[in-house]
Amino acid sequence: MTDHEDNSLDLLFAAARANPPVLSGDRIALLEQQALDAQPFEPVWRRAVAVIGGLPGLGGLVASVVLGLWIGVASPDVIGLQVDALLGADSELLQSVDFGWEQDEG
């Protein structure tokens, strides 16, 4: 490029900097609405599952809720019977741990 071409290009850039294009508020609002309309819609439940950690996280949450309800609803006697059935009634573990479920009726 010659010096003349460089000068004319500098003049064009200077003129563009002196008068920058200005968008009206209506035009900006229209562009914003078009951009929002172009975004894909994702259901709320799918976003919630993604926040929890996907399907594995949802499975863990369901399991902990079910366990919490079982412990909350079942009385300690029922839990003790089910633990006895699970570990065996004569389990050494049950004999070595005092759960405090038995009360003295004196």
C-alpha cells in the first residue's frame, strides 16, 4: 500500500469514530426480544434435575427421602424388628450395642 491509501483509510476510520451509529431504544428492545425468542425452551423439571446432578443425583435423593420417611414413620420397635430380621435375631452385633429401646418397667 502506498502512503496515499494509508491516509485515506485513516480518514475513513476517523470519520467513522466521529459519528458512531446509535440504535434507538425500540430497536434495542426488538433485538433483545428476537434473541430471547431464538433461545431453545427447556422445561423447568429438566433444569431442576440438572441442578440436582442428573439422574444419579435424583436417584440418590429419592432413596434418601424414602429412607427418611421410613425411619420417621416407623416406630423404634418396628425398626428393631426389621434390623433383627436383617441381621439375624441372635446377631453378636445386636447383643454388643445398646440401642436404648428397652425401658425398665419397674
